[in-house]
Amino acid sequence: MILYRTKQGALVEHQDRYFPLDDDWDELVNRDDLSTYLQGACDASAPAGEVSLEAVIQTPLASQEIWAAGVTYFRSRTARMEESQAAGGSDFYDRVYHADRPELFLKATPHRAVGHRQTLHLRSDSQWIVPEPELTLAVTRRGTIVGYTIGNDLSCRDIEGENPLYLPQAKTFDACAAVGPGIYVTDQPLPGGTRIELTIERLGEPIFEGNTALDQLKKPPRQLVDYLYRDNSFPHGCLLMTGTGIVPPDGFSLQSGDTVHIRIDRIGTLTNSVA
């Protein structure tokens, strides 16, 4: 099942049919039994007629913060070490990659996030900006992983590379994160072979393509959530980006007008323009 947020409430896609719900979004996504609850709701109600998802879906969060984990894939470790070498910070990323404690940071508050088909913002004082495609966990206030969505952790590599202490500026600004299109709801972990694919288009033509698989993620999702919830409360739950294993080459930077497509098995495709 895939759960979408709409202006009218929530919409569940199940067996190629759509079931509207009038539940409050914040309460709905904080149900630890979300998969069972949605199954029961679909069984007990009649499906809606023809639905145009592109016309109705919104960003799949209301009051939830977006957090992120860094340096969880070997490719990300290498890229971070290369970009920060001149600043003397490259050793930090190698240490984080091999440490038990993950790098965790607040990526975006709800008003700094956009959804499917919305526009991400290119920070004005950065000249080296890349998308970071990431499996994103939907986590309840009690720390239960109830589903998965797609995240784009837009990153300013030149700012972070100048000094690792500039990470908040490299990562957090208006329209710095995209999530969606919906939440794939399941009470089971995703298979290790789950593919994550990135395509970047410029003037309608692909200029970069890359892919990875979930089994390349060094730190399991459960471990990332356990560390995030240590001495930290999330009254409305949260979305947790799990890091990227796809990094464009060093000479590449997004330009205004580019389009980014991120596809993850079972979840769908998140598409955003940048400006």
C-alpha cells in the first residue's frame, strides 16, 4: 500500500485502487499499526473513482521534521573525503563511516520541504550543488518504522567541503529537501536488493544517471532510528533520510531548469525541478 497526503486528507493506493481517508495526517502516520489499520480501512470502504494523483498529492508530511544520516554509503564517504581534503577535514568522514555512532542532523522543518513535482531551491552562495537520492524512513513518535518514501537531500558540496562545521548551511535552507510522492507502508524491512536510481535531465536530455542498492547501506535503518531517538523526542514522528550511495562526478553541479528524477523499487518516482 502507498499512502498519499492530499488537500482533502489521505489517499491509500491498494491493489490498483484508491481509498480516501479523512484521518488527521499527523495522527495517521503515528500509528504503530499503520499497515494493519490501512488494510482494514480499505477492506471496509468503497474505492474512489478515477483519481489523478499528479493533481491531488501533496508533500507527505504535515508537522514532521526531516532528519538525515550522512556517510552511510562508501561512495558518500569517498566523496566527502575528497571535497574536504584541502580544509583538513577528510579524516572525519572516514571515522564516521567506520564508527558505530552515525552522523545525524536536522535536514528540514516542514516549511523548508517540497513534494513531488515541486521546485527545489539552488542556494545563491553555492557553486557546487548536487542532489542526493535517499531512501527515507517514516518513523512514528515511538520510533516505529511504518513505511518508506523517497528523499532528495540537496547538498552544497563546496560549502561543506570548505569546512565540515558549515554543514548546516550546506544542507538546510528554503526548499532544500524533497520527499514523496507517497509513503510505501509495510511492517517488513525492504529487501537488500531494493534499487535506488537517479536521473538528472538538462534541456530535456539525461546528463547523469546512477544507481545503487539498499544492501550497500552500511548502517541498518533500525540502527539509525535507535540513535536518532536517544534522548530526543518527536511528538509528531519524523522522516529520516538514510544517506546517499549515488554522487555525480566532481565537475557536475545542478543548474536552474534541471530536473531530477529519483526512483526506488516499490515506492515510485520523485521528480523535482530546481531553480
